[in-house]
Amino acid sequence: MELIEENATKLCEHISAMCNACCTFLKTEPSLTLMQDNMEWYCNKCMNETCKKKNTLLYGCSEAYRWNGKYVFYCPQGLTFIASPLANENGSLLGGILLGPIVMGDIEDTLSNISNEELHYNIRKLPVWDTVKVRHAEEVLAAITKSIAGTSHSMYGSFVFEQEKMLSELYRMKDEWQTTAVDCDFLIRSEKNLYNLIMAQDKEGAQKLLNELLGYIYFTGESDISIIKARLLELLVQLSRAAIDAGAEGQEILVFNENNIKRIEKITSIEELSVWITGIMQRFILHSFDFAKVKHSDILYKTMQYIKANYQAKITLEDIASNIYLSRSYICRVFKEEMGETLFSYINRVRVEKSKTLILNEAVSLADVGSLCGFEDQSYFSKVFKNITDVSPKKYRDRRGKI
């Protein structure tokens, strides 16, 4: 761990100097620690009350850990960060390297969402990158963290603990149960304790108790894998409730569990079940951090970016959902909660704002303006424009944009 920490810290300094952008190493063990806080000059003046810096950065590392080693996300202020996780040889998350904040795309779009003039001044000091440069930086960062850790990035921490060591512990617990009278209340009592440990984000304590629970389940299941699977699914429900009560997004946990149920059906050995349930528990502990605000901001800004990049074409809810990898209903709910308007109301507003520049260009006919801004019907364009601006497109042109 010390060598990884030392190498990560040095490389962050080099990356920061090379890219003229803040680069930092976030350590998760034994506590959440920023090893060098070179983004302090901006973040401490941010004044966004929904953003807790370490939690926001941990969200990025957690998602990168989940998405095979790299993740681009937005902070609650709408600025871009690039994250790549660092794991040890057993696959356990140690932290990650983060690059940002940066402005991705048109800086005026970013500034339009922020009213504070002092923040405008600070944001103009940040590097402005296009999406291509961000993707290149994402790939380079993932290659660097892979090199530092000496292991491949794993999809949501499948082997979170060393398999042989963990299985040895499980077999020891099973042997203990074979020489002990069966305690019928043990399962209920232990599940309650596991719930409390996950709420407290105590990984070590939760892992120790999980090993005891698995030993009990395997002993009482008499090596019948179908019985063991049924009891593990009951345990999965308890883990889910603990994660949700600790602050995880309920809808995301439900989707996560749907995938878990499909996965458990394909498992054929007790050893594989052991590794699988341990990985699930670690994932739930990560979920238990309060990521709701930063996750909503990330979804919101990614949705807005997609709309602004594609407003000229037909945009469907399916297009947005497939681009962000979330369900349509979840995106609509988050957008309405955060923006106070529906997704399609926002799409129309963006198209109307973009149309204003074209309307003032006499060389472009009003009939063409609507189609160039994504409206399929001229009369619908005129209706939406008037609803938003209180004047028709023709009057807006005649008045030279003065409403």
C-alpha cells in the first residue's frame, strides 16, 4: 500500500504539471483522505452546499471501479472530473486518481448555469477541453492506475478479497458450526448486526461477520447448493435494506439486485458463491455512502450535455437513456426533481434559445429555423417559441431580438 500511495502521489504531480489541471490521489483506507489537495483553490470557494468534496470524489472512484477502471462525471456545480480507481492485488478498492475540475465543451454553457460572478472568474481559470481530449485523458489515467497497482481493473470488484484466504476462513467457520449446537436465533441476530456494520461503513467488521454467516448458512444448508442460494438471496435482501437506509439510491439497488438474481442462477459451486456474495457486500458498502446529490448532478449535467449536442436532431427518451446507461423513468424523475421542469420542456427551451441566433440572421428563412433547431413542424416551432418568449418568431426578428 505504501508503494502504491507513493507512486500515485508522484504521478499526480506530473500529470497536474503536464495537463495544467488539478490531479489528486484519494485514499479510502484507513479513512477517506486526499493525499494532495491541489483543487482547494477552486473547491473552497465553490459555495455549492450540496457538494461534499471527498464524497463527490469517492463517487467518481466508486463508479470507475464499477465501470472497468475509468469514469467521467460532473460535480454538483457542473464541472467535469475524470476518475480511475486503484485496487490492491486482491481487488480491494484503495482509492483512485482524479483529474479535475475542468470545463468540458463550451465554457459559456457552463457559466450559464451559475449566477455567482466570483465563480465565473475562477471557472475561467480552469482548463477547457473538448470531449475528445477528455476521452484521451480517461484512457491514459486508466493505464496509469493499472500500472501503479500492477493488476487489471475488475468489474465491480468481483474478487474483493483473496479467494483462498477467504474460503479457508469459511471452511474454518463451517467446522466450528459442526462442533456447536445449532443456534436458531444466530441468523436473525447476525443479520441485524451486519445491517448495523454496513450502516457504519465498517468493512472489516462486516467482512468478519459475513464469514461467520456464510459458515452457518453452508453448515445448515448441508452442502445443498439450492438451499444455500435461497438463504443467500434472503441475505441479499438484508444487505439491500442496509445500503438503502444508509443513503444508497433505492432504484439503483433494485436494478443491481435484478442483475444479482440473474447471476446467482448461473453459479454452480459453493466456492464461487462465497466470492460472489463477498463482492456484493463490498459493493453495498460503497453504495452506503451518500452519493445521491452528486449522482443526481452527474445525471443532470450528462443529460443536458447530450441535449445541447444533439438538439438539431430528433431526441427520444430512449436515446438519452442509452447514452447515460440508466432507465428512462429514473432519468425523468431525477430531471424533474432537480430542474423543476420535464425533460421535454427543457429540450424545447434549449431549441428555442438556439433558434434565437438563427432568427436574427436574415439569410435564414423562418421556415428553416425550426427544422435547423430540431423542430419537425413549423407551426409547432412557432407555438413553442411564443409560449417561452411571449412573442412569435417573426416579431422577434422584426424587433431584432428585443422582447
